[in-house]
Amino acid sequence: MSSVKLSGVRKSFGSVEVIKGVDLEVDSKEFVVFVGPSGCGKSTLLRMIAGLEPITEGELEIGGVRMNDVDPSKRGIAMVFQSYALYPHMTVRDNMGFALRFAKVPKPEIDRQVNEAARILALGPLMDRFPKELSGGQRQRVAIGRAIVRQPEVFLFDEPLSNLDAELRVHMRIEIARLHKELQTTIIYVTHDQVEAMTLADKIVVLRDGVIEQAGRPLDLYDDPANQFVAGFIGSPRMNFLPASVVEKGSGSVTVALAHHDGVRLTLPVTGAEPGQDVTLGVRPEHFGPAGAGGADLVLDIDVAEHLGSTSFVYARAAGEPLIIEREESRNGDETRITVSIDPAKAYLFDKQGQRIR
Amino acid sequence: MRADLAFSYIRRGLLYLGLSVAAFVSIFPFYWMVVGSTNTSPDIAHGKVTPGTYLLENIARFFEMVDVPRMFWNSAFIALVGTALTLIVSSLAGYGFEMFKSRFRERIFAFLLLMLSIPFAALMVPLFIMMSRLGLINTFTAVIVPGIASIFIIFYFRQATKAFPSELRDAARLDGLNEWQIFVHVYIPVMRSTYAAATIIVFMANWNNYLWPLIVLQTVENKTVTLIVSALSYAYVPDYGVIMISAVFATLPTVLIFFLLQRRFVEGMLGAVK
């Protein structure tokens, strides 16, 4: 299997630059997920790796070989599309063997590879059906099967589960994870669903406006976000952000006062902020504790509470600011007002530019 | 309440009356043609509209008066070759206009659409001079060539191509196909309903083409069905029975093509990509 290396990669459509210098190394057998909001360039980057979009500037290497100008079919990659892109006029078997037929692979070899992919994905009974006779999940499995048959060095997945319903999405997610284990291939996977990213990835690459905001292991991104964007993007429900200002600096800590909560102060183990500096305090929903547990207490007016059984998400307001709180112990649907505390050891501080203050 | 009901009945009655008149106007000539082909010329002239017993006689006289196989061969050759070439050229153009982005794409396309507004009558004389200088007068080439790049069919294919998933093209590129192979192995099979609808439209237009063949085809042995059928009515004493049977024969191929491709025609007109 192959590694993928992007060095200073840029892409422009006319005068509009959509990928603004991306450097990234994907190790062999690694499962890398590109995440980011719509229009961040993640699909474009994937299509550039596939060879479906020319690279305006920079270098792309697959398996140590420069691939900028190599035909898509000769890059040793296979791609699974969001809309499956199965040829509607061909049966499942023909869809899966099409690339090999075009590459003039002998028929017995095509049959062997198609049957092997069918076995891996349990497609046996569907082989003589046409795509329109398959369900969404089955079509996606065929699309993956078509990719497997090509025996690629690198698999590219472009939002492959977006068109599936929630239940099937979970099922296919597990299937893809199993496949990665079984095939031991390099996978680059694009999604805007950060649950998919967190559960599947060895490495997550968070993109915004054509630049990499942060790349790293899923829990590293979750626990140690580089900036406010990544902090807000990784984690569901998203992190709460509260405007604050630094009022005091001690040795190894700063004290901030929350802007809209008179008298609420919090001392964080941070050294990079100066007194008077406007900052943003970030607190994940699960990092609010019961009142008086330490840190600072906030009084919240509850708008809506979602009781999921094992946990509850409370959508509330504190001095007019919307907050999301996770409460594992709460099953009381009648509460209208609660008091919670912020755990300062687990709170984050960001400067006005959104960069993390450590 | 009762007045409302009465008004509703009257409205519905008028609607059905209007539709019946429209249906009669559409169907009667066809009925008259078929019935006329079984009657003698005097019967038809006297307005007989019931089936007669002179069908075989009319057919026999028609075959005596006209070299029917030759006439059909001429029309079939022009219609089939013309249709095939029009579909190839125009679908390629429609595909290209939709798939390949260029700064001038929309301008060129708008210019082409503008050409639609020029009536054929205005092009007839320059076209004739062109064909004459190329030495193509009285050849099938002269009949076929001017219609190959049909702006209407290019437009039709461009619109239909909007429904062709671009991811299929991407998948085919990853499978190692070049643009021509994508067109032949993916686009054409996927768009077969569009091709079926276009086949009917172009075949009928070619088969029924009258004015241009009338101008460029000058000898009897090269004339097409429409020219011969029309010529039959120019006789000093026209035989209406023969004219009717010739019209029946002239209509058969288009009816046949339509029924053969009917299901795909409907899908194609609805723009279905399945």
C-alpha cells in the first residue's frame, strides 16, 4: 500500500483560489478523514488526488512517485462517490468488472477478482441485478466493491454515506471500518459528519477555506484543538463559547471575567494571556458540573431538554447567551432553571483571532 | 347551489365539445386517408367516407404508376443515414456544450440558438448555390448534409445532458476511459431514452422533408416518397384512390418507428436518466 504526500498544493478556478497551499502526509495503511464545512475544499482536494481536477501548483506524490500529470486511472487509486456513480445500464457484476475489462485483464482473472470483492461485501445474490433494483445501502456496497476490484493502493471516499438513512449509515460505517482492517489499505475519506470522522479516522484533517486548520488523531483534536474553529467543529454537540476578558495574571494561571455574567470569574491554567485582553472561553457541553463543584457557577434558563436515555442535552440561556449542557444524571423534564459550574481545568481560552491561548 | 351545478355541467359539456371537435379534426384526415385507399377515385370525389373494396386495385395501380421500391429506398436511405448522422453530430455537440466548460461556451451556444430564428426559405437559395458549386445537385448527400448539425437537436441533447450525472463521467475516467470511450460506452447507453426520442423527431423530419429534396433532387429515380406522393396529385386527372394508398404507404414507416420507440420516446421527452 502507498503513502500520499501533498506539498504546497494549490487549486484555482479562474481567479478564485479554493485550495490555498496544503501540506499533508498520509502514511501507508492510514485512514485519513478530511472534514470541514461545505465549501471548505475537502472534496476538491480529494478530486485533485484522484486526478479529476488538475493541480494548479504544488506536488502530489503517491507511493513516492510524482502524480501531478498522471492519468486518473494510472494513479493506483479507486474512488467511491457520494451518489455511488454506478453505470445504470450494467449489472452489478459488469459494473464491478468494467475497469478490468477496459484494462484488457483476462476474463477468468476478472471473474476471480469480482467474486472475491463480492464475497468480502456479501454481494453474491445481487450480482445479476441492475443498480435501479438495489437499495441505497446495496448500491453503496457495490460502489465499494467496484473500487476493491481495482486493487488500488489508495481508496478515496467522497462523502459515501451522505445519501443513506441514519441506521444504514451506522451500519455502513462499521462495514468501512471492517474493510479497512481486512484490506489494510490507505484510505482518504471526505465527510462533513464529524461522528464519521471521529469513529473511522486514524488521522483527521480539519479544513476551512482551502487551508488545513489542524491535522491529528481524533482525540487529540478533541482534547487539544489548535483554534476556536477546530474546537467548535470537532465535538457534538458543539463547544460553547462565552466572551470574557482577562482580569488578572498569576504565575501559571490567568483569571477571566465572563462578559455577560457579573461577578463570574474563572481561573484557568493558562499563561499566554495578558490582563485586559478580550478572549473567548470555550467549554464543552460535558464539562459543566453540578453547582458548587468548583470553578464558577452559572444560572441557566432551560429552553429545551433532550433526554436520550443515557444522557440529556439541555439547551439553555445564561444572561441571554445560548448554551448547550450535557447532564448524565438528569431525567427531570420539568426543570426550568438550573445552576451549573464550569470546570476550569477543562475550559479553553481563545484570542480575538480565534487562536488557542495556552 | 343548483345554478352552480348547472354551470359546472355546462362548462364540462363545452369542454368535451371542444375536445371532440379537436379530436375529430386530428383524426378525420387520417381516417379519410385509410378509408379512401379502399375506394375508387369517383367515390372519394363524391365524399364517400365508408370503407370500400378497391384496396387491392388501388395498390396494384400505385405499383404500376410508381417505382415504389425505388421511392422507398430513396426515402429510407436519406431518412436513416440522415438520422444516424444527425444524432451522432448533434448529440456530440450537446454533450460537449454541457460537459466542457469554456469562457465562450454560452456565447457560441447563444449564437447557435440565434440561427434557429432564420427561416429555411432564407437559406434555401445560398444552400442550393453551395451544393451546385460542390457538384452535389441531384445527390442524396445534398439532401442529408444540411440537416446533420440540427440546432434544435443540439439544444435538446444539451438540456438532456444536464441530467447526466457528472460523477458517472468521473467514475469512467477513473476506470481508464478516454472522452470518446466515455461517450460511447457510458453516455450513449445511459441516454438511450433521449436518443430514442431524438430518433423519432429526426426520422420523421427527414422522412417528411419536402421542400429541400424538391429543390435538389431533380430526376425521377432519385425522388423521395413525399415528392412522388405530391406529384401524384399534379396529374391532369388525379386518381384519388392511388393518392390515398400512396399516403398510407408514406405514413407507415413513421408510425412503425413511433410504436417501436414509443416507451423510450415518452421517457426521453420527460428527460429521464435511468
